[in-house]
Amino acid sequence: MDEKHLARMIFRCVDKFGGRTAMKYRTDEMWISVTWNSMGERIKACAKALVESGIQEGDRIGIFADNCPEWAIADFSIMSVGAISVPIAAVESAAEAERIVNHAGIKLLFTGDAAQYEKALSFYYASDYLQKIVIFSKNAAADDNPHALYFQDFIEMGRRSRRDDAVHARMEHVSTDDFATLIYTPGTGGESKGIILTHANLFHQIDSLQRLHPVREDDVSFCYLPLTRALERTWSYYIFYQGATNCYCPDRRRVYECLPQVQPTCMAVTPSFFEKLYPALNEKIKGSPAPLRGILEWARTTGVIAAKILKDGMRFKLGIKIRMRLSHMALKKLVRQSLGENMRYFICGGDFLPAVVEEFFLAAGVPVYQGYGLKEASPMVTINCPEDYMPGTAGKPLPECDVRIADDGEILVGGPNVMKGYYRTSGRSAEAFGEGWIRTGDIGELDNGYLRVLGRKMT
């Protein structure tokens, strides 16, 4: 019996945190809280319903939906019966969703709302694999379809089921080396590749985050990036692992409305998150009365000075420490109006974050810790952290993760976070590895252990 398995992890958390809040989600009128006990009961019921539906260990089960609590419940229930979770982006076309379903051999597909259900229905009868569709939202008209049912009805089927022993038996012999998920990424010529990640891969990320970015049980994260993105999914696993609360709103366009409501303390983002936020904050500074505007501009320049000190490899002396504290106080109200009162930091992956943004939030006391990764590495490879932060870089490698720069400048990655290969494409798996290192296709450099990503490799 292996403890480093996500299904076993989530039930340990249910036992430990019980009546505390595990998740919150947005309805049209309010935020609803879900306790750990309720979450665990629904995961177990969903797992039994999967067994009742004929799902076997190793079967592939798809999730084709926007972020919501049901996404997480379905994901953990899939793992609880020894099956493999296959996320499909909610915005994916019907043609691409069909390609993933057929390549992975998905037997059962969870869909979000009417949009995803109708796409799934368009290829259901032509698929040699898909047997059942389970719909999260009641807004999809599926009452007359014998091959589809609503998630709540699926849960009720599991509650009536007597297959507890079957689920327990599967949980008893799970292994950290079991396949946890297939994550599809576009390949050359439009051919999708299914990245195989094990529970061991994902637990490497959890263990690394626990060492580098401690999260408390009273922390709150806003699930902003699509859960089909490896960064958000891994970060959410970590949030649950620590007993913190994860908050869901299916419409990402409402993020700036939601943040002051849920008061998050930390969250994972990409640089695009700041594309509207930073200019809006900048305009507020410019529109402030003259005396206040001067103070805010002075505070902003503190981030530039602090970043330069860190880049020069120096420590903060008393003077800059006092100035940083004053800058935090000056910018606090401005930033908290948009992010909520409790935001402590961001984890940021993806594209390059402009220095002016990084310096501003450093001055505001809400640092943005940039990292580097790729889906094939679960995804995090390097990251900045409070104890080892270098602005303008993607940070240092995670524990046990190795990074080297090839002669042509390509970033090569090795370690326990690296995928097992591409599903049903052994040739592509061999191409991805070179002498035991995964070829990222990115060009970079290491400066005293900190990674700078310079661009894509020219082919």
C-alpha cells in the first residue's frame, strides 16, 4: 500500500480536516462552502458509480469542463478506482476533443455545461470507445439520452451502490508508480501527444512546494488557471494536501470581481493575469491627488531598487528594509482593493513577466515568484521562493530536479518529475529524451544556479 498516491492523499485529508472548508464555489448569487467531509463523501460516491459503470483499473476517463468543484471530485474519484484521468480543455473544439477521446480510448467522459456536452454528443456515436457521458451542469438538455446522465444523478447512483468493498480493494494496492493522468499537448502537424504522468511525478511537485512555498491550513487559493493546465492542477493538489481552501469560479473573466470576495492568500497565475491589473493600478496612481501620487511613485521605485540589490547578489540593509516596509504600507490599500486584504504572493509560470510588473508587486509586498516548467515535467522545473528569490529569473531547480544547458543553449531537464513518456507514441517518447535528459526546445542560461529563459530553439 503506497501512501504517495493522490487518492490516498485526499482521503487522509478528509479524515484529518473533516468539518473544515475544503472548497468554495460561485453561484449566481453567492459563494457556497464545501466541507472536507462533504467532498470526501462525494468522491467516494462518484468512485462507486464509476465501478457500477464498468470502469476498470487502467481505464481512461475524460474531464471536459471549466473549473468547478465537480472537476476535482471527478478527478479524485477516477484515481480512487485505479483509472487514469484525462483532462480536455473546456474551450477545445469538438474535433480535437474527439481526437483525444479516441487516442486515449476514453470510456466515460465528464462534461461541464451544454457547450461541452453538445460537442461530446457530436462524436459519441462515431466513437469506438466512449460509452457514457456524465454532465456536471443541469443546463444541458440530456434527459432523453440513455447514454448520458447528470452528475448529481451519477452521485446518487454511487450512494445507492454497495460497491464499497470494490473501491476499498482497489485503493489497497495502488502504487506511486501508477499512471495518474494523461495530459494532451499539441504536436507537430496538429497531432496531439498524451503526456504520461505518474503519482510519483506529481508528488515530487507537492513535496518540493512544501519545502519551498509553505502553505498553511488557513490559506485560501483561487483556482484561476484552467485545471487542464498542469501548473494549476499541481498547485491545487498541493493546496488540498496542506488542508487549505480552493475557490472556483467557472468564468475566469470575473476574476477581479471574485478576488475581493474570497480573500485569497496565494494563487497560481501566468503573466497574462497582470495584463489588465497592472495598467489599472498604474492609472489609479496617475489619477491620485498630487501629494498621494508622489508617495505612491516613491513606493513604486522602491521595487526597482530592491530588485537591483537582489540581482547584484546583495542582502537588504536596514535602510532598504525600512523603505520596503513603508512602500508596502503606501501601496497596500491600492493593491488590496483589487486582490483582497490577505494576498501574500503569486506563483507565476508561462511567458516572461515584464520587470516593471515584478518590481511593482515586490514594492507592494505581494511578490510574484516566477518559475519555469513544461507539461512533460509535471510541470515545475525551477522556481523562485521567499528564501531564494532572484528577480528577472525563473529561479533555481526544484529539489532532486536537474537542469543543464546543452552546447546549443537548449535547456535539458532530468529528475523524478519527468514524464514516463508519450501515450501510444513510443517513437515520440524516444525523440523527447537525449541521453536521459528531456529536451525542452527552449533556450536558456544558468547564472549562479538561477535559470533565465531566452526563447525557443530554432529548428
